[in-house]
Amino acid sequence: MREFLKQLTTAVAWATTEPHAMQAYRQDQCLIAEAGQPLAVVRPATVGEVVAVVDLCRTHAVPLVPRGAGTGLAGGANALDGCVLLLLDAMDQILEIDQVAQSARVQPGVVNADLDKAAGEVGLWYAPDPGSRALSSIGGNVATNAGGMCCAKYGVTRDHILALTAVLGTGEVLRTGTATRKDVAGLDLKHLLIGSEGTLGVIVEATVRLRPRPQRLSTVAATFPTVQSAIDVVQAFGREFNAAATELMDRTTVCAVNAMTQMGLDEAAGAVLIAQFDGADASQQAERCAAMAEGAGAEAFATDDQDDGSALMEARRAALPSLERMGSTLLDDVCVTPHRLPALIDAIERIALSHGVTIGTFGHAADGNLHPTIVFDPADDRQRVAAAAAFDAIIAAALDLGGTATGEHGVGSLKTPYIRRQVGDVGTSLMHRIKAAFDPSGILNPGRGY
């Protein structure tokens, strides 16, 4: 092992085996997922250095865990005992923005918001908008198939990826996909890599689709007496037009957001809905949405003011940080078909009562993706056990409603126990066989995702 470490630390631009220096990289943002003690942390600067690290780990049978910005919420980038943590944040160059083709080539360490800002300078837009967009990297977004607020209209990360370059577990460099808008040549290896959470390959470059930047944006804020009435309106306007974002917050979340931001949202409401519309007819759609909300007994207003709209969306983005001020949080990420959201929210409320825990629920109403967030004291054994039991019960409720254990955060290590129930024995076995083709030595993020 001494020889391995010597070769490893000379193969990359930066490496450390010092325990204190490695501590900062052991965990992502999921604080309850287990994290082991890495053997080394390396930060390559080139594709060649990534290949060298993979080859060394394969030769010496050492697990390799790729890590982007560390903003994940499922433990997918947490260290394994005796692993090498592969940091990709130094590979952070926007290699090209093609205004004519409306695409960009980027390295994996490019931050989502930085790419969007660069695209905006030439009138283009990178649409995917996870809540961590100011921090999360494109490589991590690809690895988890990250979602966000605009998914119902614009899709998740996979819908914006044209081509990928990845280093496989064999050390081979795979280039898959093209910059063209249509490509049906061969098996779709690109989409196997997207969402594979570092288990099939290390993403080292991505070509992403850009869009014309929306010129108009209108926002609606509405306070509803019940969650059911809010969802009814979401379903109604969804039959007429697509909102760019449709965000829901329950009373617990609204109170937490008010305490942190002083926004003055209505704490007596059963649910607060914030919707944004873009495009030439954004104002008309917003006015129609507000009218529908008022017809359902809500108080609503629509605005074309960009500052007001941004402030309202920032209130929604503040949901998780606001709940975190109340204690440690266990963030869930379940998804059902939108018309079943009231049933899921009812189940979450029953679970909170039966387990004696506080749960603030917020999420993306138009695509059925909720983030029930359990607030608890990790120093209290009873609360910790209750929080874990409530987390399990929420996932079971989503699966019973025909939903999924994860809508956008990924499986990581946190949700692997639920995957077989969702995809079945055949599906799970096939995933392992696919991994063996990409990573025959089994060194890439073993035990994660499936």
C-alpha cells in the first residue's frame, strides 16, 4: 500500500493522506449517511490524471469515490473506508459556448450558476436549476440527474445533456452522444451514465444544451386554505399551460421561512403556492393562474416585477435553510403523480403525528416531487430513532401510492435499501450486470445507487 500511495500522490496535481486535511471531504450534505475514513484524497487537473488514478485503483483493488461540490443529499459522495476520494472541482473550465448551436462544453467542476451566468452573457440560458445551483457542479448534476424548480416544463439534467466524456472503471475513456439535437446511433450509453452516481464512470466533460433566455417572467403567489385546493388549481392551470416553476410550501415550512427571512408569508394558510411563468404570454398566464386560485378560495396576486418575483422564489429556496435553523434535518425526496400529492401530504402529516416529529414539507407541485424535511435533535436518542422511522414511513407511503423513493436527489447510500422494492429483483440484478460491463473490477463507488 505504501507503494500505491507513492504512485498515487505523484500521479495528480494535488493529493493528501493527512487525516485532518481529508476530513473536510468525507461527507456530502446528508449528515446521517455513514462516512468512512479515506485512504487518500486526490484532486486531478486533467483527464490524463483521472485515468492514472483509475488505473492505479483498479490495479491495487482500491475503491474510488468521485466527488463534485459535495452538495449531494443522499450520501452518494461519502467516503468509504480505505477508498480514494477523487475531487473534480479543479476541472472547472467552460471550454466553449457555441451561440449558433446553442450548446456549451464544460468540465465537471463548473458550477451550475456560473455556467448559466456565462450563457446569459450571450443571451442564452442553462435551464436546470437545482436548489444548490449556486454551489453544485455540472459533473455532480449529471451523476445524480439533478432536478430543480423548472423540471415540469423544461425537464431534469438528462434532458439538457448532448454528449459526455467519462473515464470507465477499466481506465478507458468513453465519449458518447453528439452535439446534434438528434442521435440514435447504437445503444444509448450517455443516458446510462446520467444518474449513475459515479458507479459506471467518472464524468470528465459534458456538452450541454442551452436555450434562448426567457425575456419575460411573471410570478404568482397564492395562499390556500388547504393543500387539496392548491393542488386542484395546479392541476387546472396545468391543463391550459406550463408554468416555469410551481412551488408548494406547507404551514410548518412557511413559518420557518418567515422566521428567517421576515417575508411575511401567511402563516395561517394551509399551503402557499408560488408559480412563475415565462415567455411572451407570461403576464396573461400569471393573471389566469391568480384568477383560478381566487376562484378556489385563495388569496392571490400576480406581478411582472422581476425583483418581487425573485424575492418570492428566494423565499422558496430558503425553505431548507430555514428548517435547518430549527434543528438537524433529514431531507426526504419522494415523488408521486401530481394528482396524488394530497394523499401523500396527508400521509406525511399522519406520520409526523404518529412518530412525534416535526416535518416541514415543500417541493415541486407540478411534477409531484416533495421534500418532506424531518427536524430533530441528533443528541436525543429517541428523536433520532423517531426521525429514521418517519423517513422510512414517508418512502413507504410514496411507494404505496405508485411513486418513487427519489425524484431528484439520487439513491446514494441513504436509499439503497428501498431500491429492490421499487425496481424489483430483475431490475436490480440487471443494474449490477451493467455496472460489471462498465467497471469489471467494481472499484467505482461500490455499494452506491443500487
